[in-house]
Amino acid sequence: MTATLRRLPVRPLALSALAWLAACAGAEPGGARYDGAARLRVAEAAETSGQRDVALSLFASAATAEPNRPELQARFAAALARAGRLGEAEQVVTRALERRRDDPLLLAELARLRLRAGAAEQALALFTQAAAAMPRDAAARDGQGVALDLLGRHAEAERSYREALRLAPDSVAVRNNLAVSLMLSGRVAEAAAMLDQLALRHGDRPRVRANLALAQAMLGLPEAQRGGERADAALGAAMLRLAQAPGPEGPAP
């Protein structure tokens, strides 16, 4: 890997952010240290409120303090990826896998990065390995579905999404991805109905709105044109959103 993980900029923090940092402190025999779980909660709150630099600094410090905790490394990598720093994200995961070989959380995060890079076959293999090690993890099965859709294997993708929904029936991300999969396999009316219901409760989600608009537009086309050039381009954009989407529920995009 040739990319260098650069030092994250730390800008002056607002008083609220300083209070968050103070709340992460905890006492132990032998000295004080911050609580990694609390720092993650603070980082998530900062990211949700738009303070991305604060969030990345907190994720980075938590991951640096506990390098042998795969979940911290995976969360830091995911935050870097959301910020568009994919090379650095992959570096974090690769280094963590050197310490914890075959850890399923790290494999799943690497799979998401492979999806973003367009390597769906590699992503599918990694997600399959992660899912086998985490049989109750909906995100890994969602990721499998996305990889299968990108490979044109829509029937298998649907099975993966439905298994993910069995494990996490309230997941907006999985249901949204399943709707796109149905559109890709030509079941536009079914997808539109699913997205319409989803929009009633989660219409503030940009991906839900975008996919519902796409399904409604495709329903307005004669059936013979639904596989035409314009529809293909729109579905291609939906597939790109799929590749960027899989992962545990986080801040709504």
C-alpha cells in the first residue's frame, strides 16, 4: 500500500465538543484513561452533527489507544471511508488484519472498501467469509447482496437481503437495497411499493427518496423501454449508490 496515513487535523473545538471529550475520561488503578466506548459514542454524535474533523480525531484516538480491538479499527476505517479517504481506510484495516488475521469485522470492512473500488468478486468472497463467522450479522448478508447485485446475480442477492431482513427487520438500508435489487431484476412495481412504504416513515433519507423517484419514473415508461438506455443509466447510478451503501446503520447520508 503506497498511501501514507496522514495526521488528522485537529481544529479548535466548540465548548460542546470539549465537554464531550471530558465525558470520555475514566479512572483506573494506575491512572486515568478515556473510555473507548464513550469516545465512540461521542465520535458518532459529532459526525451526525456535521463535525467531521472532531469525529475523525476521536475515532483515530480510540483506534490508536486500543490497536488490538478490531471493532475500533473497523469503525475508524468506516469513518475514513465516509469522508472519502479510501486509501487511508484500507491502510487501517490492512494493518489491523496483520494483528488479528481473519477477524470477521475487519474482513467485512475490507469487503466494503473492495466494493467501493469496483472489485465485487473480492468483496463477495470477503463478505461470505465474514458472514460464516458471524451468523447473526445482518450487515454482512446485506453486503453479500450488494456484491451479488453488482455481479448480476440478482436472485441470489434477493436471498441475501431477505436473510438480512430476517435478522434485522427494521433496517432501512437493507430494505432500500432490496428494492434496488428488485428493480435490477425487472420487478419495478414491487420495488416501488416497497419504497413507497419506506418513504412514509423514512422519507428524509436521500437514498430512499432517490430510489423511489427512480422506481416511479420507470413505472411511467412503457414496459418495453424499462431496459432502455435511460433506464440503464439510472439503474447504473442506483448500483453505484448500492456499492457505497452497505454497512452497519450509521449517520443517514
